Amino acid sequence: MEQLDVLAIGAHPDDVEMSCGGTLIKLVREGWRVGIVDCTRGELGSRGTVAVRAQEAAAAAALIGAVVRENLELPDGRIEVTLEAITALVRLFRLYRPQILLFPPPFERHPDHEQVHRLVRAAYFHSGLAKLVTQGPDGQPQEPYRPRLLFCYMQAYEFEPSFYVDISDVYADKVRAVQAHASQVYVPGVSPQDGPETVLSRPEFWDMLEVRARYFGMRIGVRYAEAFLALTPLGLPTLAVWLERRSA
């Protein structure tokens, strides 16, 4: 299995697309290999079924260009940071060996999102421990491995971002990836009309998604952006990364 460059982890199918889908699409177009891990199947969601949501997640991953999409099948609404859950995620870190992890922030509206933050932090640490033995899909022992950078994407609650990613050129593609989850979000002529109404299933959801992306973009002088919190120190080799070449 070839390694990934970036692994995005969410509590439920659609979390990653809404929060950092544009960033992932941009990375893929720049030639990087990205993957997605959903921790639950979203079985407690007010709309959709496990089977439908799995199909939607696969379609969204294809639109993003993700190399792989895994599901840990932890219980929706009852995620716990157990050794079993930690080890399951460690196996994926050691298998795909990503350099960057994208995952929920520590303080969030949904308890599952907060628990996934704790789970990723625990798995990140344990993944580098030589005495925690895990086996890969081939049954062979895996080498210890710890990703380099930990970045949290923004969900319901706002935080002061460490940096923003310009997604202006891929915003429409992010929208298409989110629309793949038609059982959850409002998609005219596609979304089921017989389920209970939720924040996501209302037409106003798209206004909220765009307003936030426009606001983040405004802060860095572009049209659309996504916001991230860095949990690991960021360093630059030189300030020249921000300088534009002047014509002679």
C-alpha cells in the first residue's frame, strides 16, 4: 500500500467534506495523495440509512479524488477513546503513513467531534510507540510511525485560526462533494422529502456554507477559504515564501 500525504479524519460521513473538502481537492490537484477516515457510519443521523450514507461517502471521495476512504465503524453518538479504538486508528496511521492529519477541534457542538479529537491525539502518540504491536492487512508487524503535523479544521464552533487555505478555485468542486451527501443536505430534486427537517436539510444550509467560506476568504484577501488550527509548531525556511517575484 502506497503511503498518503494527508489523512483527514471525521466523526461522521460528510464531516470532512463540509469542513476541509476544498483543501483536500486542492491538494489532489497539486499532485498529493489524500485519504479520509470516517469514525462512524452515521447510524444515529436523523436522515438517511447506513447503506445510503456509505454510497454517498464513496461518491464524495471520488469527487474529491481521495485515494482511500476507511470507516472505523465506531458507535455513532457513543465514541469512546478506548485502547481498541486507538489501536484501530494506529493501524491506519502505520499503514498509510501520512505526513499531515486533519481532524476536529477540541471544543465542538457534537460530542462525537470532541471525542474524535481526543482519539486522534491518542492514536497519534501511540502510533510512535515501538512496544504497541499492530499487524497490517498482510498479517505482518507494522513499523512505528508518527505523522509530522496536526491541524484541526473548523466545524460548528469557531476558533482563532492559525492559518487559512485559499479554496477559491475549487469551491464549486467542494460544493459538489458535499452535495453527494443528498440524504443529509438540501439538493433540489434529489434529497428525500419524507425525512425530518434538520439544519443541513434546509436550503439555508448553502448560504451558511458560502458565507463562512467568503468570510474566511475575506480575511486573507481571496474569495473563498477554509480555516485551520495548528497543534504542532509551524516553521518557514524563509519569509520569501510570501514574496512575489518582480519582473526585471
